[in-house]
Amino acid sequence: MATNAIDQTRRMLSLVTYLRERPGAHVQDVARAFGITEDELISDLDVLPMCGTSFRGGDLLDIDTDGDRIWWHNPDDVAEPLRLAADEATALLVAARAVATLPGLRESDRLALVRATAKLETAAGESGAASSRLSVTFEAEGGVFADVDRAISERRRLWLRYYSPARDELTEREVDPIRLFAVGHTYMEGWCRLSEARRTFRLDRVAEIRLLDAPSAPPELELRDLSEGLVQPAAEDPEVVIEVGTGGRWVAEYYPHDSAEELPDGGLRITLRTPDPASLRRLALRLGGEGRIVAPPELAASARTAAREALTAYETA
């Protein structure tokens, strides 16, 4: 079952307490106790060392694992009473008030956050007074994130107006959300009812979003392993060959590819696979004189046609 961001945070907080009481706990036993896979547990353990009791980077959780057992080397250090400096208290209060206003936040979580904020204000005293004069406005992605997170937790379907850069168009679709994740940007993975297939949506490309009353019922799918990145072409995907000049060598750094052969002029002949070859037309237009699609022939012809139409549009503008 997919886990939303708030539930994962709760789990990780519980994990800290659990590990403190069980030094050298076995990975298998901890994963079983929390009802998660060992890979999910390792992912949590990768995040915990970035957490601690100081915004300045001190007193971080010194937790590591050898794949079999989990070791926490400084539990006594982080267990000491927390004392926030004035700037730390201000930053924490501003962030807490901002999160409490996010749309889609469950009411129980909002109330818990409000109570915690009130206690922090009391503890901070005058040092936290400056926070009341500051406010934070989230970008649109924050609201989209909250709606997706709520849809996942309440198992509800979503309606989206989504911009597809590959087709340069806005489409309307209903999606059964599966999970949220971040790889450079924040994404939602879900079952798209328009295409009847699993699709990935970048949150900052969602133009409009609405929670529906219809229940979310995605098919049982094995979650993709994102450890190698978001774009992972399959062996059966169509093959595309692109030749780039020296100014287009960056393509080999940003696009997963099967091979990149050096060309005499300092360029590259790049062979890659993609489930949607047509999406590479925009790459060809972006490259201009620094690149061209070589194969398949029909895609190369399509890219040339798109380039001629773009030039014609400029000439008649």
C-alpha cells in the first residue's frame, strides 16, 4: 500500500524511539515490526542521518547499517533537552504556521501542529516573538502536493489539467494516485484513466487539480525502483539515434543512453531508447544546428518538418 508523506514522517519518528531501545537491531526484524520492506527501511535510514536537534547541522543522528544490523552511535547526545536559539525558534515557528495553512492537510494533523506550535511559542518566549511578523507563501506546487497527499491518504481519485511538454498541450484526465516521490522535482505516480496505464506527473506542471468523490482503485502494481533515476528505458522501447555537435554533448549527460560514440568533429552519435520517440522532436528543435535525429527515418523526417514549420512561423510573424 502506498504511504503518504505524513504517515512516513510518523513512521520515522517512531523508528527513532524503536532504535534507541534496541541497539544493533536486525534490519529484517525492524522492517517486519513496522510492516515495511527492507528496501523501504533502508531508504528511511538514509534520511535519518540528515535529521537532528539543530538547524545548524550539529547533533545529527549518527545512524548507520551494514545491511544486516542497525547501529545508532550517539543516542545519548540527541536525548539531551532541546534548547533552541532565537533564529532557530523563529524559523521553526514560521515553518509550522505555514504548513498548518496548507490545503489538503488532515484536520487531526492540523490541530496537532497548532497545539505543538502553541507550546513552542510559550517555550521560546521573547526569542520567538519575531516569528509573528513573518509569513511564508508557498508556490502552487505546495497546494498540489497537499491535494495529492490527501487523495492518497483518503484513497480518492484526482482530476487534473496537466501540461505535457512533449506534446506542448494541456490535457484533462482522472488519475488514481499511487505515491509521491522526489527526483530533482516532486512527482506523483498514478494510474491514468485517460491512457489506462501507469503515468508519472511532475507537480509543477499541474495547472489545476481537484479531489473527486470516486474512490481511487489503481491496479496492483509493483513500485518502480527509482534508485537509478526517474527515466529508465526498457529493452523493448524503440531505438533512436541522434548526432550532436560539440555544443550538444550535454545530451549524453542528461538522457540515459545505450552508447555515445565520438565523431570526428568532436560531437557524439548517441543511441538511446524511449517509449515515446515523438517526444524527442522538441529536443531536436532545441538543439538547432547542434544536433539532428538520424534514426528512425520517420522520426527524422517528422523533426525536419517541425523545424521547417517553426522557421515559416518566424518568417511570417
